[in-house]
Amino acid sequence: MAANAQGVAEAPFVWHPATTAEAVQLKASLGAEGVFAAGGTLLRTQWESGLAAMPNHLINIGAIVELQGLQLDVGSGRGSFGAMMTLSDIRTSPIVNTRFPLLTEAARSIAAPSIRNLATIGGNVLSMVGDSLPALLIYDPVLHWHDGSSGLEEPLSDWLSTAAAHPAWKERLLLSVSLTEPALDSNTKRFVAYHKVGRRDAFTPSVVTAAFSIQLDPDNRLRDVRLAFGGGQTIPHRLETVEQFLIGKPADKKIITEVYSMIVEHYEPKGDAFVPVSYRKKAAANLIASELWKAAR
């Protein structure tokens, strides 16, 4: 591994490990004084806004080959995204667009192209509120970590539910995120959609992000319903109560009206000074009701 001291006294010391093992070893040695850095777009935003202090040491993981690229197992429909894969690479990948189209659409909506060229899928996930998360949650995502001694696998939904309260994960290195394509039942049609609602077009926290995946059988009944929401400082999650209610129901006006009311009741976003909770609830419900109406027609 190599290191270089920066010319400005306030700047951190930068380390350049060549392998994941070296990176994890450095983190163990530096403790809270060292922070893993990939594209650095999120870290810089946090420093400039005062949400986090600049650390004394940065562990640059950008050159670690093990964290790069996409691996696809066609037989199982499973794709493994290296944590250092940039949002631009995801956005422009024909394989991703074919297999995981919601992730392609999510990557397109995040920040500006210059940011997407640097920002990584790993960084977007570890922010806990990244706009890619609702799209990822549709595909049964699993996080793969290096914990210093062995590999560790953890469903993304489990990690999101505990990450804020239990920050021990910050001592581990995220290696990849694996996704699985939903199986398509015979004689059914799949409908998917991703939406991001914001106060303006670029580089602003979203008001609501919603990902939607359903199948309709020949009788126009709903199968394999998956709904995920996030936005702003809301930790993204699936709305499983609503999903279970919809399975087997006909895609008609009555059900669409009922699901609108259920989302308003069960979705619990975080509000802020600009957008209240009530608006976020109605925006999320309108997005899903609209997509159900399109699918039913």
C-alpha cells in the first residue's frame, strides 16, 4: 500500500491500498481516524454542509480491482455490482437496462452527469437515503462485505433497518451488491416503473422516490407485487403490508382507490421545512395509483 501527504495542513492523509485485505487492515489500524473513500461525492457534500468532519485519513479504494465491474449469472438471473461501479456505468450498461431496468432509470435521475461519472453504487447505498435504493429493493438485494476476517452477506433491507442505530458496519468494507431478477410466471406480464419527485430537476434531495414492479395474470389479477419508497431523509423500504393486500386482487378502479388510501395510511416518510409528511404520502400514493391504472389499461 502507498500513502501521500497533502500540501494543505487541513487536508487528510491519503492511503492507497491495492487489495480489499489491505484496505480493511488499514481501517482496523486507523479506527475512527480513517474513512473509506470511493468517488468522494457524498463525503465532500457532508464536509461542506457541516454534517461530518473531515477525517485525518482517507483510505482510497478506487484502485482495488475486486470492487470493479458487473458479473452476471444468466442462469440464476443474478447480477453482482462491484461497490466501485459508477452510476454512469450503470446508466449506460445494456445488460443492466435489460436485466434491471429500474436501476438504470434510478441512476439516470441521480445528480448531474459529472457527478455520476464519479459517484459509485456503493456510496449511494451507504448513504442510507440514496435514490438508487428503492430500485435496488425491488430485486432482492444482498450486500457483500469484507469484515476483516471473512466475507459477510446481509440483505439490504435488514441493513437499512439497523444501520443508523448500529454503526459497526462502518468498520467493514462493502465489496458488492447482488440483485436477482424477479421470476416471470407463465402467461403473465410484468410492469415496472421508477419515479423521482423533487423540488427541481438536478442535485436536490428528492421529495419521493418510488419503485414499482407487478405482474398481471390473464385474468387481470395482480401477482408478485413489489413497492419500494424513499426520498429526502426517509430510509427506503418495501411496503409489504400493501404488497400482500394487492396479491391476487383484480387491477380495477376499486382496488386502485383502496391502495391509494393504504399507502397514505402505511407509508411513513420524514418531512422537513420544505415538504411536509402529508404531501409526501399523497405524492407516493398518486405515483403507485397512476402506475396501477396504466397497467390495468
